[in-house]
Amino acid sequence: MLQQASLFSGLDDSTILEIVRRGRLRLFAPEQTVFMQGDPARGLHVVVHGRVKVFKSSPQGRAQTLMIMGAGEPVGEVAALAGDAYPASAETLEQTETFYIPRDAFVDLIRSEPEVALRLLSALSARLRAFASLIEDLSLKGVSERLAVQLLALAPGCPGEQTVELDISKGELAAAVGTVPETLSRAFQQLTRAGALETKGRRVVIKDRMLLQRLAQGK
């Protein structure tokens, strides 16, 4: 699994075995905390199977999902490298297994394998672009526009009618869009009245992708 993860692919067997020797597998139940914002970052997790939601929350209880990490993706690696506190919280969306790597083992790996540092920089660049896009959406787009963006990201890019099976709850989708479930429901109604989609429980049928794209752009 580690050899297939983006950070560690290409490492020789002896290096992988050393990481395995110094780390450990951890099993989490659905909706279990992996770490909390402000906790000391003593290590990072690599998702073996399942999904982990990384999010920020306010004192009033509002949450904004920053990213959802799947198999092979690292969680908390930047804070672990810096030795700081985790800047956000992480929670599982389903039963999840991770491989936990202590900070000292991760730092030793980067010192001995500069290629890992280059891959880490590449991953950070991609996340910065994603965060810049998220900030732009939250600042400049309405809820229905942000919902349209999310649905387009979940659907393959073909012009015909498409069906999207939501594998997260409406509450999780609302957090990803940056709103609350009640407002999310109104946004679904707006897109449905516009003729862009239909909803059937967790199934969303995109009726007109080009229209949904225009709505995502505020046109």
C-alpha cells in the first residue's frame, strides 16, 4: 500500500520496510476523530482504505470541509513535518484504516530520500491551488453556484444525461459547499426549477450539463 501512495511510490523495499517497522496500522469507526485542530502534530496518517474528511470548524459549530482524502493519500503530513499543531481537524466518513507514521520517522525519511520532499512540494502546490479555488468560490459565488460546481466535480465530463450517487450525507455535502443543510435543500430546488437536474433521494440526475455549467459560473 505504501509503495502505491503518491509520497512513497518508487522507494526500495528496504526503505518501505523501515517505515513499516516504525509505524503502525490504526482502525477507526465511522465518524471517529483522527485528530483535532490544535492537537500536537506528532505524526501523519496514510489512508489504507476508507475516507477521511479534513475540516475547519467555528466556535458556533459551523464546519467547512477542506478536502476528503481516500486510499493512498496522506493526512496531516505538513503539520507533522513542521512539528506544529494540526491546523484543521480530521474525521472518518466510514470505517477507515490508516497507517500512522511518527514525525521522527517521516523526517528521517525526507532526509534520506530527497525525492519524497519533492513529491511533498508537488502535493502542497496542488492543495494550494485547490484552496485558492475554494476561497474564490466561498467569497464570490452563491450557494446554488457552489453546489453546481460540486456536482460537476462528482460527474464525468460527458454531454448526455448523468446520474450521480451521493456517497456522503446531505450534511457532509452542505459542509463541502460551505452552508447548512436547509440552505443546501433550497439550492437543490433552484437548480431543479432551472431544469439542470432532478433529485431522487441520494441520486442526482444531471439533465443538462451545459446549463449546470453556466449556472456554476453565475450565468
